[in-house]
Amino acid sequence: MCGIVGYAGKNRAVPYLLEGLEKLEYRGYDSAGVAVAEGNTLRVTKTRGRISNLASLIAAEHQSPATVGIGHTRWATHGKPNDVNAHPHQSQSGRFCVVHNGIIENYLQLKAQLQSEGYVFVSETDTEVIAHLLDKTWDGDFVSTVRKTAALLEGAYAICVLCSDCPDQIVCTRWGSPLVLGVCGEGTFIGSDVTAILRHTNEIYYLDGHETALVDAKGATFFDKDGAAIEKQPKTIEWNLSAAQKGGYEHFMLKEIMEQPRAIADTVSPRITADKTIAFEDFHLSDDEIRRLRRVTIVACGSAYHAGAVGKYVIEKLARLPVEIDIASEFRYRAPVLAPDTLVIVISQSGETADTLAALRLANEQGCKTLCIVNVVSSSIANEGGSVIYTHAGPEIAVATTKAYAAQVAVLYLLAGYLADKRGLLSKAQLASYTDDLLALPDLIQKTLDDCNAQIKAFAQMFIPLEHAYFIGRNLDYACAMEASLKLKEISYIHSEAYAAGELKHGTISLIEKGTLVVALAAYSDVFQKTMSNIKEVKARGARVLAVSTERHMDAMGEVDYKVLIPDANPLFSVSLEVVPMQLLGYYTARARGCDIDKPRNLAKSVTVE
Ligand code: AGP
């Protein structure tokens, strides 16, 4: 998730571009740049780091009088944050400059084709293919050239393009990633969202999928997906800036919960090939090394550790490899027994968590194969891993992770399928149906969000007065229960514990009395009946039970007090649906208790201290 802006008007463009980028910095902040049209020359200024870096570079380099320009603030997905990979990217002829937000899934094929035709690439980004494709498809008409180029792209994109032959104009188009426009006396503004434009006008045009806009100082001309000119009506936005940055949601946490379908789609689909196999960019274990693996150890902290717990069950089930999970702060001080045929997987949203980084270094020192599952490109952990698989969840602002956790779990599903395939444990047909089920996840998560949101908001009222809550589950449900309990505890400050449901009767059940609220997770069909028997145990001691399960188990949930139903899906992926109502439960309970949700007490987004 990056931020892009554009301006065409009567005033100098650069100040507007920098102002818009500052408003969009929450979308990505590892590098930034602008391009302006000075006569028939396009001038690009870009740099690694925050907008303030770019502003000082521009102040030192030029006071361009240009009144037309585009800009970008980056959240790296392809290519580490540096001056070369920063946007805008310029075409080989210099005629075009492009800024892009999204992921071009077929960029490797396009790049190979363009290189075979003599185009020279200077960056590691997927976006640079767009710049060269514009040169290749140039037919003298700015709009048709951008439309032809866009038609070759697979994946999500919002792009703004400058052309040296048309210095007074910008052309922009989108599919999957957002793009809005505003027209006022100062000129025409383009942005990834309304935050970049609101200070100038709250009359906003929303560009729909495959629509294109030709922008100049007087306004915008819109074209539909077939290239026919269309009229569009602006919407009036009443939000203030902070609400706009939250996309109209009250908190970043709720916005990020709602972004999970996109985060999963961006994380999963680029890794599933046209013939329904699984492929990773920076995974450096050979098939033979994978077949010779003897053990997997997953090491992480907090929610990332809980994602690892899901990985344990799925990798053991599919790839038949023994998987240990370990808390990094324990792993690094317990002298673990490791060997070169052990794959140590470390998981981290920030890529900077000190204990997890130390665990990785220990595994490297001991000659293990190491794999990092990380959300921040070129973070310390990503840079030190033998292999890295990035989650494409985009920047996560709320301290309580949601979409990054969901993307980590999705990467572990991909990895389990990949290891099983390389170890000859899945037939071509089984792998194809597995990847089909993975590609179906974003829509199923969207259905879960739509079905559960209002119900959980109501249920959260029951949790307001609570001092203690218990989450129980077996197998994958237990892994989800650990995350559900943390989501409630870390933002609502209610003491809550997660228990393997079968373990309750060995002591903890003594805490269960009349009125105790127990959340039972029972979506994983393999252990559904066993979990129902544990529900009977706590019910017999007077507990109130809120149970989460799938639609097909609806009639078998017997004596629970409150039912939350999620769609049926591949049972191995049940956690990805089951965790959604639990994230919402934590959120709405904390909101009802008036807690500071995005910045809970005593917590930091990334724990970089020892
Ligand atoms: C989860 O909501 C917390 N923010 C915390 O447990 C977090 O998961 C943990 O600190 C690990 O952070 P990381 O993924 O950035 O390494």
C-alpha cells in the first residue's frame, strides 16, 4: 500500500505534491519522489526515507516552476527501499514517468519479454515494467497508450502518468487500488485517498475500476473501461483529516480488520502460478534440500507466535515434517538443539523485534536453513534471513495486529502446500484444489466480516463488565484461541486466557463458575465433537458459552448460549475466518470500555528492546 498524488493547475506543483504525500505517509514511508513537466522534459527527484527527506532534497536541488506533476510515497513490496527503487519510474525514452500503488502479479513475465526486446531495467520493482510498456505501446495518443498498457497488467494498480509530449496533462487509471480526484480553483488534484485532497476540496470523484481520467489545470475528462468518454458526479466528503486517514473508520484497528481480504489477496495470489502451483520470489532452498529437511522450528513473539502455531498444525498435516514452535525470548536463551537439516522460520510484522532477530542470528550461527516471514521490506530480520517471504499486508498502524497476522497465517498455508508439493506428498490435482481454496479465502473473509460485524458489536456489550474471560479450542481452534485471547486482553485490559479445551479438566476448570463467560472456538471439523464435549463440561459448571463454528455445524452446537457462524471453507483454513469475529470482539469490547484502541497502554507496535 503506497500513496500517489498528482496536480495540474496554475500554481507551482511541487508544494502541492509534497503536502499531499505528507497526508498519505501513513500508507507507506520508506522512500518517496516526484516528477514534474518542465516544458517537454520530465524532471524526477526521488530518495530513500520519509517525505521530509524528499522535501530537503528538492529544496537543495530546485525550485521548479512546473505546474504539472505526480508524486509517490512508498511501502516496498518488490525491491528494497532505496533511491533507485523509489518512484517515479521513467521509461527508457524518457517520454513517460509513472507512479504506481498496487502489485503487478505478472511483472516477471512482462519484464522478461521487454528485456528480450532490448529494454534495460534499472530497478528491482514491478512498477518499472509499466514505464517501459508505455514506450512500447506509444501510439501518439496519451489516453489510449495508458489504456493499452493497463490492459497488459495483472494484479492491483492505481497509476498516474506524465508524458513529455503532453506536458500540461496527467493520465491516471486503476484496478483494485483506490484513486480519487478533486477539481477546484487552484487546479485538479489526484490522490490514493481523500486525505491528499481534502484541504482543497471535499467534492471528490471516485475513479471506478478500469476507468481512466485525463487531467489538466481546468479539470478531468473521464473514460469508461471501453475508452468512451463519460460524465461522473463528485461525492461530498464530510470527514476530517484523521477520519479520512482511517478511511472513515473510527480507529485504524477496525480499518485494518476490514482490509484483511485485500491483504490476503495481495499476499496469496502473486504466489500462485497459472498452473496452480506455488512459487516464492526469495526462497532459496532447493527441492533436494526441502526433501532432506528433518525438522521445522518456528520462532516468534506475540501474535506472530500465534500465527506460527497455525503453521505447526498445517505444515505437520500436509508436509509430514515435525514442527516445533517457540517463543523467541525463550528460544534464544535455552540453547536449542539445531542442525543443518532444520528449517528455522522466524515470523515478524515489523521485522525489528529484538528477541526474534536474536533467534534468527542464533539459527544462522548454527548453520540452519532460515526463512523469514516479514511485513516490512528490507527490515533487519528480512535482511539477515537465508530466505524471505513478505506478507503484503501494507503498513499496519494499530498496535494490535490484525491484517498482518492474517497475512502471516496465509503465508504459512502457502508454505505448507509448497513443502508438501516438493516432498511429493500432494498430487497435481490435490495441489490445484488446495491453491483454488487459498484463492477463495479473501471472498470468504469478506463474507465473514459482513455476516459477523453487527452481531459481534452486540455481543461485546456482555464483555464490558468482565474481569476475566476464557477462550477454549482444540488443534487449529486452540491456535486461534490464543490470538483471540490476546486481541481482547491487549486492548480492553480484561484478563483473559486461552486453553487447549481438553486440558481444562486437569485443573483450570475449577475457575469456571455460574456466569463465567467462555468463548469456545469449534470451527475445525476434525475435533468438533470433542470440543462440544468440553463445552458440556463448562456448561455443567454454570458457564455462559459463546461458540464460533461453521454453518454446517449449526444444528450440532447444542447447548451453547450464543452462536457465531462463519462460512464453510477448506478446514485447514478455518482459523482465517474464525479469527475475524474474535478480532471484532476485542475491538468492540475495548471501544465499549472507552479504551485507547490504536495505542493501548504499556504497548509498542514493535518491541526492539532486549
Ligand atoms: C500483537 O497485537 C502485538 N502487537 C504483539 O504481540 C506483536 O505481535 C509482537 O510484539 C511481535 O511483533 P512483530 O510481529 O513485529 O515481531
